[in-house]
Amino acid sequence: MKPVYCSKGHENQPGNRFCQQCGEPLPVPAPPPAAAHPGVAVSVSPGTLLGERYRIVRQLGQGGFGRAYLADDINRFEERCVLKEFAPQVRGTYALQKGKELFEREAGVLYKLQHRQIPRFREMFRANINSEGRLFLVQDFVEGETYRSLSANRRQKNQPFSEEEAIQLLQQILPVIEYIHSLGVIHRDISPDNLMLRTSDSLPVLIDFGGVKQVEVEVESEFSGAGSAQTPGTRVGKAGYAPDEQMQMGLVYPHSDLYALAVTALVLLTGKPPQELRDSHALTWKWRQYVSLSPAFSAVLDRMLAHRPGDRYQSAGAAIAALRNLASLHSGSPPAPALPPVAPPAPAPQPPAGATQTTQPVSPPAPHAPTAAPPPAPAPPPVRRRSSKWVNFLLMFLIIAGMGGVGLLVGKMWPPSGNSDEQIKGIEKLSPEERQRKEALRERRRSLGVDYKFYVALVDDVYYAKYPDQRGRTLSDDPADAGWRERWDSAAAESLDKLATLSAPARQKLGSYSKDDIDRQKVEINKLHLSSRSLNDLTDAQFFRLFPEFKKDENLLNKQVGQVWQAIAAERVEAVKSGTALEVIKFPLGATDTSVTGTLSPGAGKAYIAELAKNQLLQVKLNAGGAMRLSVYPPSGKRAPLLEDSKQLSWSGRLPESGYYEFVVVAEASEPVAYELSVEAK
């Protein structure tokens, strides 16, 4: 029998369940084709080249609805990647088509996840194998060890994870969970198997989202038997890690992921499987007999693990705030304000209601071209004035605290009545609902790591763009302005949701991007034969999907919202450098035409380059299943574009010069768009 390999290439004897060198779970051998349903595709053999770029190294695993392969991307210097194949174990044409539709939908979900601690989804493509069409997803390969493997190694040495290590893991991974929840995505399957410690930067990475597995569940529940009810065994999630309502009824909420993360932390802390840490009859946790933790951290875990969903933290942001308070207690500094009472579970994460405003808009970044000036400092928040009714405020505070409302700490002030969440005036005039709304906004902003002054000025930009007649008017704490304060808060909530789509490093730099950043980006992409015109196309597509109200604003980069444009540009540069957003078009030997395919999520884009000669007859055509735009740029920036951000998706003519031509495709549709770019050069 053939040896079995783990994802790091360690050789193991057939029949081993775990790698003998690193402890990683080994792939379960696939049953022979005869044991599967008739007509089900067999696995792809090592050495097979798919899509003319992905060479299969070996199969990593297999489930009822698909397989995973380790592959080399020959177009990116043999870089390792993971291919997930749509290979359902279902009968019937309709069932298969339904499964494909769900699989493609899940591909669109994965594509919109752009976070440095989530493997990037590169593309979806179709390949013909033995005259049979097969569907694949391509994701980055993460070099590192799963936390299951790390825990197994620690167990052998009798060195379980410490409390400090567990807290650090939660602090590093909760912002990732908050990010996916902000996009309406729930992981469903968090466990030590699906968390990896990446070798390159020692950061935890979230892998293997349960959405693809959910495709199997949905199709099985509809097509396996005459509408037969789904059995608990087909639920997405690992037994012991997923909460009861997920395993028994298939119900998932944002706090479902928090529950699974807390179980993961306990498994790492104790070295015990979850079944040994919970009394399944009393539905209580008994981990304290295996590990002693500080009362404060124990309280955080207890709340994440509450049996009643309504008793858990309802968002990752709330858990982050609790850990921040925990860190404050350890350091001796005063903790942050208490969180609002938990709300009943909702089917999907609900964004906070809003923030506040009063300052005039400021003028930071630079023009929409590589000639930007450094951003001036945002205007400072207004000075808080003393209230002559402090006694009334104190009484109001005591009443609210006694009723169990949103907590306050003595000496701390509520979020703003008009323009900030740091300094407040007229607090006694605000309703409890408005105070809670502003508290939620403050916690949301802090959890995202967004600079306060930038945040206020950005929301001013968005608010005035929506209500231009309010420009120059300062909001007061008067009840007559309550409606306008709510509108400002709504603009703040929407802005924070949009900023959550950026990576953490990009968010942290908002407010400080300058002309130097633009100049450096231009140099970096020029080295890859890409011009700033292409970078602008890629950036505009994503930015204007987030902020369409600024599409006709010629002064865009002289506003704070222009900092977001620069942050997106910085991320696009990294995507270009990694090869995610840039691909070289190569013509097969002896051929004059070729084509490339891909799938783009709304607002996404990709650039292609091809080295062509002067006077060649070029014909380029973009076939797409949704609204897209196409740009074709000649090598020299001195020449006019052949097409620029055009709805015209084809061009033909003689080429004016030799060099690398740029082809940029961006998606404008509201759903993921599959496309084919055909290029012929004679």
C-alpha cells in the first residue's frame, strides 16, 4: 500500500490516523470508485495539470461533497495552493445542478473575505478531466501547524497552553471573527483543526470555512430520500465544539463561533477533548478540575460557553471589549465602560445603529492621482463644556445603573451628543436609547482600531454628502436635533461596516496616508509592468462600491474619505505583488490566441499583462455573466488608452508600440460574475 502524507510532506504508514512527526490529522483514504455512486468522478491523480496552471501534488482530504488537493501554481513560480473540488456524492441531474449553484454561491462568499489571517480565495475555474467538466476553488496554502498538532505536541511534553497564551490567541483571532461576521459570514466550524499557527509571522489563521460543507447539508437534506429530515450527524460543526442548537437544529449565529472558540481555548488549556470537559447530562462545563484560571478570564469563558444563547456575548466585538477590560485589570488601568445588555440571538449579525457628529469636514489626503499632498491633521473635537445640571445627570446615571442598563464607570462620560465618542456635552439631555447607540459605536470603532479623529472627520464627509444642506451646521444636544443626530449615527455605523472590509493594518493607518505612499506604490507596481492607471481602476471598483455617493466628486482625495481610497490602493498593490490581482497572459507554443477565466465578486477586479509587438493586430473580448468594465492600456503612459473603464467589452486594431499591454477587468454586478477574457494577437 502507498504511504500517506500530511500537508507538510511527512511520510506515514497506511492506516495511521495522525502524522507521526507533527500530529496533524491525516487524510482518510477515498473509497474506490466502485464503492461510490455510479457516475461520481474519481479523484485527480498527482501530476495532473488543471486549468493550464495548477499541478496536483497530492490529495489532502475528501468529504461527501468534495475533495481538497495540494497543488503548485506554475504561473506563480510553483507557489503552493489548495484546490477544493466540487465532487458531490448525489444522484440526479437536478440535484447536481442545485449543488453547483450553491457551490458557486459559496465561492462568492469566500471571494469577498480579504483578511491577512484568512487564506485568500484566488478564483473558481472549470476543468475537463476525461471529457468531464469539474469545478474547483483555489485558495492560498498556509505554511504552518494546526493548533490540534501544536496541542498534541504539548501533551506529549506535558506542557499545555498557559492562560496568557490562550488570551493572546483569543485577542489575535477575535478581530478576524468580527471581520467575517461584519460581512454576514459565520464560520460554523471553529476548532483546533481549523486554526493554524502560520510559520511566517506566528499569527493564527482561520481556515476551512463551514459554508462549503453547508452546501452538502442543504443538498443532502433536499435530495437524500423523499424530503427526509436531516439527521444531526449531517450538521456542519464538530461535536463538542459547536453549541447544542447548531448540532441539533442547524441554527447558527455569530455567538455560535464564539462558543466554539471558547471550547477550543479550553481544549488547548487542558489538553482534554471537549467531551471530557462537559457534563452532557447537566449541560454544564467541568473544566475547572483540570486547569486553574484567573476569575476574570474564567468569567469571559463562562459567558462565551453559556448554554442559553441569549446569555452569551452576542458579538465578537463584545468579547474583544471583555478581553480589553481583562487586560486593563491586569495592568491596573481603569477598565472600559460596561457593555450593553445582551440581545436575543439574531439570524445574522446586526451592525450598530450609529454614532454622532458636529465638526466641520477636514481636508486630508491627496488628489486621485500620484500627485497627492500629505493630509493635514483632522480638526480637533470640540472642548467639552461643564453641565450646570450635573446633579440631574448623576441621578440619571444611578437610575439607569440600577435598572441594569448600559454600564458606566465613575469619571467616564457617555459617547457624544453630536460629534464624537470621546468628549460629550449635554449628556443629561440624551435618551437611554441614544446613549446605548453611541456606546455601541464607540466599542465598534475601538475594536476595529480606527483612529478617533479620522473617524469623526470621515463620518462628517459621508453625512454631508447625504445631507448637503446641513453643511456648516453644528449639531446640538437639543431634543430638536435628535433626528439629525440619529442620521449622523447611521452614517457612522455604515462607515464602520465599510471600514471593517479593510485589513487591520490598513485600518490602523487611516488618517496618515500621504503622497509618499502613492509614490512608493507607483514604483512597486511599475516593476511588475503595471501602470498607476490600472491600479486606479482596481481601487476605484472597490472604493465606489463602498462609497458610491463620491463617484462624481473631483475633490475626493482632498477629503478624509480619500484616506479609505488610499488604504484600498495599498491593499490592491499587495494583491498585485502576490499575484492575486495580476496574471501574465501566455500564448501556447505556436498559437496566436488564448483565453483566461475567473470569477470576481462585486467591486473586485483583476489585471492581466501580455507582452506584444508593434503593428500586431490585437483582438480582445470579455465575455461575462454580469455587469463588468474593461480597460486596455498600452505600455507607454504617453499614449491614450485603447479602452478605459469601458462598458464596451471588446476592442480590435493595430498596436501602436511594443511592450507589456495591460488588461483590467472589474465587476459591477451585485453578485459574483464569472468571465472569460479572450486575447488574439497576429
